[in-house]
Amino acid sequence: IQVFKASTGGFRRRFGSRGQADGQFQSPSGLSLDRKKDSLFVADFDNDRIQVFRASTGKFLRKFGCRGTDDGQFIHPFGLFLNRITGE
């Protein structure tokens, strides 16, 4: 994931790498900030999970989901939306 300054497009930082460990991705495919803009949620397409990072630093916080079709499971999550009003 690369972070750029919105006003100038200047590069600020990057985080994550290719792989399956915490903080690593196999095709990140969607991003969404929580309503406080503290946490960045990333859909990790080929790892079938959502990872959460500190928005200001890119520090890995947690992950959830796994491959499957039951509640809380994913098959190639693509895109991501968080309700900014309710935080869900």
C-alpha cells in the first residue's frame, strides 16, 4: 500500500509486502477508513481476509475472515465499505 499527500500527490510512505503473514497481501483490492479515520481496512483478495492498519503509520492491528462461504468468511473479497455514520 502506498500513501500519497492528497494536495500535492507527493509520496509519503508505504507499508505491507507480498505474502500471507500479518501485514502482507496477495492482491489488495479495496480500502476504507473508519469514521474516526484512525483505522484503514484493506480487502486482501487472494488471502480471503480483511486486514486493519493504523491509518497514520501503516502499523498492522488485526485481521479477520478466512476462505469460505459461512458468515464472516470470504471468497476473494473485492471492494470494501464502512458506514461512516454507524461505524459498521
